[in-house]
Amino acid sequence: MNSEVVEVDIKGTLPTNGGCAVFLGNEDKVFVIYIDQMVGNAITMLMKDLPLERPQTHDLFGHVLEALGAKVQRVVINDFKDEVYYGRLIIKVENELEEKKILEIDARSSDCIALAVQSKVPVYVANSVLDKSDDVTEVFKRVNSGDFIQKNGLDDLIV
């Protein structure tokens, strides 16, 4: 892995009025990606190793990859434009001829995160994306400790 990306942890999720906040980061910085509620619920359940009631799109994709002899190797949040995060799935494929191939596929950041949690693979963020993202480390600490009241979203956290 080159120095243009840094590994981050999926720190946690928080339901919001408009969907779900996913906190990602490392010791230096935590940032948030807002995603739709369905994928947010799935990520939360996957993180807690809870069974999902019904399979979702990322489950289907993961099963198809497995059936084809492919595995998600890692995901990269590689761009941030107009308040939207973009992701890439890095997939390793081995077919019956013993050929190995690495594929890089464009994907929504939320789907990348869900597949990373499902496949238990690392998440990387481009340094340029990390630089553009707001640092919400203090907000995450309050959310994680439960020491807050949420009124209308993360902007309305009250300690």
C-alpha cells in the first residue's frame, strides 16, 4: 500500500434524521460519511455480528463474488467532491486456470464500507480525502460516550 492512502477504522454508526452517519478514522482524525438508513442499519448489524432479516444488495454482490472465486481484498475511499465520497473496491480474482487478477471497481462509499465489514477487510482513505474532510473527533467521542442529546442531526449535538 502506498503512502497516498492511510488505513482507517470504522469507528461506529449513528442513525440521523436523514439516514445514518458512519464514523471512520484513526488516532489522528475521525470524519463522518452520511449514508442511507438501510445500508447504515446493515453496517451496524454486520459490525455487531447480528443476522440480517433479509439479504441486501451488498450481500448479493458478496455471494456472487464468492461463487466466482473472487474476494474483496480492501476498499479505498478515493475522492470527495461536492460533499460526496467516492469509493473503489479492490477485488482479487482467481479462476479455474489458476490465473490471478486484481480488479478495481468504482462503487458508492457506503457499499464499499458494507462490503469491507462483511468481508472483514481493511478500509483505506486517500490522504487528499482525509485532508478535505472535517475532523469530528470530539463529536465522535461524545457520541461514543453517550454523553449527548441528538435533536436534528450531528450539528445539533448538545453536551
